[in-house]
Amino acid sequence: MKEMQFSVFIHASKEKVWATLWDDIAFRDWASIIDEGTYIQGTMEEGNEIQFISSVSGYGVTDLIERLIPNEFVLFRHSADTEESGKQLRTNEWTGGSESYSLSEENGVTTLTVKTDVPFEQEESFNVRFPLALMRVKTLAEGGNDHVI
């Protein structure tokens, strides 16, 4: 796997950006740019396992929420690759990797930085899709979605 890092400056509070990242409707919006139909199953609490699943392919990843500081930081550790909407294990592709989201705010501008371990064969796709997804987070957080607080 290769560690990749992406950042975006967002003219919104870190609370608004956090809500945009993890609110179900907003998450499905921006995450679908990376993998169509992606949603989260589980509760965002430190120590919990959650699943990121594509409703289109049924493939997903089970993650341990290793560290969680609301509105500031979350670290996911990929513990299993799944298929059939999280019901069955599949060949390890993401297992062992991690993904973190860091937010820092200064003068009303939040810097969102994502570090993610990506399988080598998906590096090119992530270089295209992840910046587009972060631009969608920016649009939503800056007022492009009334649903998000």
C-alpha cells in the first residue's frame, strides 16, 4: 500500500466540516465520488467497529475507530475487507491500512487533511477522485447543503 495525503481549505468552522464529513446524507454525497454508493454502517465512537460499504458493488471495509476527537481527528484502522454488504470476508486489499481525518481551524478557515493507505493498483484513481471528493466536502460545508448543520 501507498500512503497518500490530501488537504483542502474550507471557509467554515471545523464543527460544520466535521458534520459534513460524517452526517449520513452528506457522507453518501461526497464519498460516492470515491466509490459509488458508499455509506457507513455503525456508530462513530472510539473503539467501535464500523463498515464502509458500497451499495452498488456490495464491497466494503470494516474499520476499527482507533482514535476519535470529535471535530478534530479520527483514525480508522482497516481490519477486514468484505463483500455482500459486509456479510462475508473477501481477499485482503485494504486490511492493515489506515485512514485519518484531521481538522484545524484558524480565522474561520478549516484545514481538512486526509491521510490514507491505498492499494498500489488504486493510486491513480485516488489521485483523481479524492481531491474531487474533498472539493465536494468544501462545497457542502460552505453552504451547498441545507441539511448539514
